[in-house]
Amino acid sequence: MQKNIPIILTILLLTIPLIATTLPELIESGLQHNSVIKKTNLQIELMKAKKEESQAKQFGSVDVVGSYTHYNVPRTLAPIVPSSLSSGASIDTTQDLFSTGVQYSVPLFTGGALEQQVNIDKLSQSVGESKKRLSREELIYNIRSLYLSALSLQEVGTSQEAYVLALTKLRDMIAYELKLGRKAKIELLKADNNLQEAKGEVAVTLSSLQMVKLTLESLTYSKKIGHLEPLDVTIDTPNTSIDLENLDALERFKLQDLEIKKGAKMVSKVEALQKPQVGLNSYMGYNYDIDQRDPLEKEQLWQIAVNVTWNAFDFGATSARVQQAKIAKLQAIVEKEATTEGFKKLFSKARGEISTAFANHQSNQSQYHLLAESEKIEEARYNAGVATLNDLLLAKSKTQLAKSKMIQSRYAYQNGVYYLDYLLERGER
């Protein structure tokens, strides 16, 4: 079995890159299973169904009706008219009256209320679609941000593990030279102390990485996330010349425009209810005398009626509804202004954070290269007996710290780019 261990390790090392979790996979899984997006999809379907209902109401409804009534005294099968009161005319009566028929009702004029409701439902559907696109953009950014955090911790952890390995080799070298009498025991104790401190930092980093991965798993509905596929992060000079004049092209501002239009349509609908409402009702059916079995007596009835309703006075209730609709429209206008102001602040902050992250990365990168050279010099001086162990350990720790900062600033820059993509709604492009 021990002979097969190198082979097994080789297979594992070759397999890990193949099964590494990638960012596109997590985004696809998140978009497919996210409950907020599912809820938005259902809301869109609901608005679509309401729109179809409003459109259908314009054509009225056809109902099949029927009734059975028992009277204590006989009733006529049909209304009494002058001809039925002439001498010799018979009137059909029954105590058990059964009726069947078909009635059709349709609004002829509603002042535009039904038409406005159709428009409102269409706008509501468009609002739902806009919210869905914005939800997808937000989810993509959240997944990207968590992925970058995990990737940063993963890379820092790898660097820290390499640092532990270097300290272990240094500690073993000092222990060997201690046996030969070339080093003092205090140097071994110092090396052990630094080694344990470095191992503790690795444990903290791995614990933080695990927490971020668990959050990412929850957000993307993924199974246990292992090794993360690295991203190709390119650090470029930030572009500060992006034009924000055409904000209306962004979905978040289209959404506000839709809300304003929806408010205007709501005002028109409520105002339309103040106009006369005209409707047509028609009926055709039969009344049956079920007391007589043979033959079964019946009378055909039909009628057509046009009804007019005009609310002349309702103590100000309709006026209050109109005022409510106008206030809702004004709220939508103010909300757009607030959205514009907030967006500009976020956009300026995002550009500032990208510029800061870029400057930090350039500084950290230069510092890391300088400290790496200093570490090599201190190591050579220590091996030559010119420098102390403290000097060497200090140089190594400074180099490791600078490398961690360089890694973090690189991913902070990329996170700023992703956030700017979120603001400009470029996440799915």
C-alpha cells in the first residue's frame, strides 16, 4: 500500500484542477436556483395573467344560468301582458318554477377605465421584468464578490503555507547546526516560535476561507465547494472618463420611468370612473312548469337592456381616490430623483475605490519585490554569520506581509471593477 501512495498523490494533484469550481458555474447555478429570481418570475406571470383578465373584461361575459323556485301559491310562467288579460286567454301558472337561460353582459363605455387598467397591467409586467434583470445583476455581483474574497484567501493561504514550509526548513537547519554546536538553543526557540505563529495564521486564513465558501454555497445552491479556479486579473489604469449623461438607458432608471407612467395611468383610470358608465345586458331562456309532466309547459323569455350609471355625488370619495393616485405619481417622480442622486454617489465612490485599489496594488507590488530582495540579502548575511536570526525572521515576515497585501489589493481592484459593472448593468454581458 505504501508503494502506491506516490501514485495516488500524483493522481490527486492531476485531478484537482479538473474538478475545480469555476465562477461561471457558480453564477449559472445561482441564477437558476435563486429564490428571489423565482419569486420575480412568478410575479411577472401573475401580472401577465392580470393583463389578460383586464383585456378579456372589455368583451364582457356569457353566463349560463338556472334556478328552481317553489311558491306557496301559483305563479305565472311569463310576465302578464295586456294580451294575456283578454277574454278567453289562459294564463300558465305553477308552484314549482324551473328556469334556464343564457345572459350576456358587456361594458359599452367606462370613460376609458378598462383601457387604462390594461395599460397599467402591461406596465406592471414591464416593471416585474425590469426588477428581474436588476435582481440578476445584483446576484451576479454578490457571487463574484464572494468568489474574489474566497480566491484572495485561497491565494493568501497558499502563500502562507509556502512561508511555513520555508520556516520549517530554516528551523530544521538550525536544529541540525545546534547538534553540531554551531548555533545556540535560543535561535531554535525563536525559529520554533515564528513557525508556530505562521501555522496559526494559516489556520485562521483557512477558517475564514471555509466560512466564505459556505456563504457562497448557500447563495448559489451548490454542493461542497473545493478548490477555486483562479481568475486572470489584469490591473489597468482606471478609466475615469465614463459618461453618465444617458442614465435613462440603465434598467434601474427605466424602472423608475415605468413607475411614473404607471402612476399617470392610475390617475387617468380613477378620473375615468367619474364619467358615466354604460353597460349592455341581454338574456334569453325558458321558464318551465314542472308540475305538469305531460306535456311539459314552458315559456320563452328574452330581453335586452342598456344601463347607465353616473356617480353624481359620493361625499368626496372619488376625489380622494384621484388625489391618492396623483400623490403616488409624484412619489414615483421623487423616487427617480433620489435614485439618480444615490446612483451618482455610488458611481463616484466605486471609481474612487478602484483608483485607490490600483494605487495600493502598485505600491504593495513594488514593496513586495523590494522586500523579497532584502530577504535574500538577509538570508545570505545570516548564512555568512554577519546578520542575526532576528534580522532574517523580520525580513521574511515583512516579505510575507507585503505579499499578502499585494494579493488582497489585486482582488480588491477586481472587486471594484465588478461593482462598477453591477452599477452599469454589465454583469451578464
